[in-house]
Amino acid sequence: MIKKLKNWGSKPCHWVKGVPTFYVLFLVTFSLLSCQTKPADSEKAGIAISFDDHFIDDWYALRPLFQKYNARVTFFLTCPVLLTTEEIVKIKQLQRDGHEIGFHGTIHGNATELLKSDGVQKYIETELEPGLKHLAQIGIKPTSYAHPGGNHTDQADSILLAHGFKILRDVAQAERKLFGIPVYHFEPRVMSWIYYPFNKRKIVDALMIDEGTNISEKEIKEALKKAKDTNTAIMLFGHQPLHEKPKNGQYGFSVTFLETILKEAKVQNLKFYTMSELPDSKIKLQ
Ligand SMILES: [Zn+2]
């Protein structure tokens, strides 16, 4: 708005003279009122990136990239009981760097099937407790959860929220294929559900950026700009960092594509959020 007034003020004097005073007053008053009722422009606009599964060495190798862009992200770890001593050292270092360690299940099970076949108690004893206990022993207490395989039910969500998780992350996909043929392709900027509006929502969807989802650089840049324009945080996630095309059933994202995202986040001056920070963050009105 200030910019608008400045531009308007820089108009030649004869233009101002020709405009009726009441009209000028109306415009200024209207502009001031608009500013008071609107959220502060892009004050909270940001990006929350997360990574799933157990690719600790590969995630650790991304440290220089994260440092280059002052990026903080969330690692949703599964099968923590399999952590080696070296991996524990790396996970702890990532945490010290300011990244968040979230939880992605003890056995990476299918919540719907586990709850159906074994019931609530067994689900808790199989999927939640052992992994959380193991992480607690190494000083990690996750407060965010990503559903293994993007599978969950309302019942699973209530159990997880009752266990104290602040936010539960599900999967959103820009493109889906059936027998190798794309059934749909959304431009990410129209997927309103991948934007966090800072309303304390605890159940969210993040857009998968893995290879095969066919999101172009242009599309992702426009998607980040939308976060800036709407003062929201865009949520993205991937699996294994890859330096070449996936092979032998690998599922992961291109590190070059990740750098495009980090670079654009800097250009757009987006804040980096870890997943647990999203529901904690409040939007301020001017
Ligand atoms: Zn997973």
C-alpha cells in the first residue's frame, strides 16, 4: 500500500489538481481501511519441506545444500529400531542443525489394516510404542507424524493426536496414473489443500515432489509464489534424494529439483518451517 501511495504521490501535480478533493480523500481512506483488515502482507508466508522413511546417509549428505539456503526441514523417520550407531550420530547432528525429527511408524505398517486385524491396543503396541521408546532413549521425542504409505483413518488420527502429536501429515499428489496413463494432473498452485493457512489445523496434506509426479519447474515456482501471495505455507515432501533418474524401483526426488525449490524460496523470501512449527505459528493482523 505504501508503494501505491508513493507512486500516486509521484504523479505530476497537474494530475492531482484535476481530481476532485473528495475523491482523493475517499481513495486514501479506503486504502488505509483495507490495510487494517487484511493480514500483514506475506508476514508468515513460508515453506515446510519434509522427507520420509530411512534414508539417513542421503539426507545427511544434503546438509551443505540446506546450509547454503538456511533451510530447515523435517525428517519423518521410520523403523528407528534399525538405526546404527553412525546413523544415530547423523540424525542427532541434523537435529542440532535446526531440523525436526518426526515419526513415520515403527514398522511402516498400513494403519487401516493393522487396526482392522489387530485392534487399537495392538496397533499402539506394534506401530507406535516401540519406535517412540527407542527414539526417546536417544533423546528424540517426535511431535509430528507422517502416515506410512499415506494410509490412515479417523480412528488412527485420533489415536495419534491422543499420543500428543501436534500435526499429522498425509500425501497429496499432483498427478496419478492408471496403467501408466495419467488420470489427472493438477497444477500445484490450484491445490489449496497443500497450503497451510496458519489456522492451527492438525491434519494436513503435503505435495509429493518425487520423480514421476511430473511437476515442472515453472509449476513449482508458481506454487511457491502463491504461498507468498496468500500468506500461507506450502507443504512439500519427498523420499530419497537422487542425483540421477530412479532405477530398480527407487522412489525419490531429484536433488536438482530440490535446489530449484530452495532457490525460489529464497527469491520469494519464504520462511522455512518445520512441521511442528506450523500449528504453533499464529498469524498477526495489523
Ligand atoms: Zn514411508
